[in-house]
Amino acid sequence: MVEWKECTIGDLCSTISETYKGINESVILVNTSDVLDGKILNHRLVKNRKLKGQFKKTFRKNDILYSEIRPKNKRFAFVDFDNTSNYIASTKLMVLRHNDAVLPEFLFLLLKSNNIIKELQHLAETRSGTFPQITFSSELAPMKVRIPNKKTQHQVISLISSIEKKIDINEKINNNFVA
């Protein structure tokens, strides 16, 4: 039987805040509205001039972009592509980077689980402010989770990934019937 050890999200990852200093003529801006339920929706280039002040953060492959606002809206994404050099994320997105204790895809499975989202939404709603918001240090990092060894993490990722691929295919088929 596989042993699952208890730890916190903060034991598995850290929040990264590396400022974009690139000089690319064109960039891709990723705001909270540009990520949804695991995917980055925006890959459109814009001129790198007079960018809004909130676009500052860099990210790389295997990072997780996770909105600080209203966790139940599922504004999060797993970065599954290599060339991120001209992408800039909004400061309202946490850039989460896994460490050696966990596989990045497994961390993402944890962070998008209904239990975690429900708990984060509850914590966000109990904070004072104008809208439900979370931070890494106060709400996310202290959350307790259980993780198995890396071999079992691979097996879980493989199983869930195959199910999610089938769901994507079924959604594409269904969308073709509707059109």
C-alpha cells in the first residue's frame, strides 16, 4: 500500500514574482480573464508599448498561473509550453512554481481539485475587502494536503490526463453537433 504524507501547499511550491525585463517588440499579455480551468486562452501578440502597469510577471513551462480573485471562477492554468519569453502575466495572477517534493502536474491536480477550490473560496469570502481574494502566504501556502510518492503521482497524472483528454474530445464532438 502506498503511503501518502501530509504537507502544506507551501511545502510543495513557492510563489514567483520575477519582473518582465524583455525588449521583445511584441508580447502576449495574460490577465485573469485569459486563463480558465487549466488553460491559457490568450496567445495574441500586442505591441510592447505603454503596457498597463499590472502586466509585470514572467513565467515558464510547468508553472501554474492562479488567480488571487474568486477561486470558484477557476481562473487558473498550467503552463504546458516551452517558449514563454514574450508572455507577461498580470500581478493578479500568482505564479506558482513546484519544488522537488512534487511533480508539477500533480501539484496542479491538487490546486484545481474541488476541495481546494471550495476551501479557498471560503477563505476569500471571509477576508475583508471589496471582493473575494486570496494570497499565497495567508491562504494557499498553509493549506494541508496529502501526497504520495512520485511513482504514484505519475500514475495518478496518467489516469486523470487520459480522462481529461476523453472529456475534451467529447466536448469537441458535442460542439460540432450544436453548430
